[in-house]
Amino acid sequence: MAENKGRTVSKAGYAKLQEDLEYLVTVRRSEVAQKLKEARSFGDLSENAEYDEAKNDQAILEARINELEYIIANANVVDDDDISVDEIGVGSVIKLRDLELDEIEELQIVGSTESDPDEGKISDESPIGKAALGKKLGEVFEVEAPMGTIKFEVIDISK
């Protein structure tokens, strides 16, 4: 398991983690227990593929529950009121102009547990997220990408 001590998450991200944990504990745990019970009824456990699969599912589920409990217990929750509009930080919604392509991209900087690039949510540990942290309106910064260096200008910071 990756080191999650002090992982930064938004208020919404924290609520989502709690919701995911609640679902796994209340719904998935009983589903997996039922699968184990059914697999046991098939007889000899030494050659029972269904039982082995159910035990594996149970181990994966319990590992995820433990991981979520750890992240929640050690999370650094960023309150919406603490999100600055003067400087980019976790929770900031930013508009960046790619200076080479002259394209504008709107992104939200989030903790790594909330990252969803398809939704415009990038991790504070991603190359762009890391490079953007601490930048102010009008600042230009560079990001090393596989296809070369990309220059961005910060054109808006909001919550």
C-alpha cells in the first residue's frame, strides 16, 4: 500500500471517501460473504474454484476497506474557505493557457485520491498539478512532458 499519511483531500473528496467506505462495509462485505457461503455449499474446498475466487474477492475487499480507513484517518481536509483565489493550491479551479497551442484548459487541483483527468480533476502530485501549485494569476510556468516542455500561463484561479 502506498504511503498515504497526511494525504490532502477536498471536503467533497473526503465525503466521497467516507461514502465509498460505507458502501464497501455495508453492501459489498455482505455480498462477498454470501458468495463465500454459496461456494462452500459446492463441497470439497480443495478443488473449488468458486471458493478460491470468493476468498480472493474477500481479501481484495478487506485490503481496500483498510486502505480507505487509513486515508480517512490521516487525511488533511481542505475546507472550501481555505482555498485561495490568489495562489493555486489543492481545491483551486484554474484556467491555464497553453502558450504554444493557444488553448485554454480548465482544471481543478485535487488530492491524488480524487484525481479524474476525464473530469478535469488533476492530482497535486501530477506534473501539471505539482508545477502549478503556488502560482499566481498571470504567472507562466513550464511542465516537462513526454512530448517536451509545455508552457502554461495562469489566466484564472477560483474555488
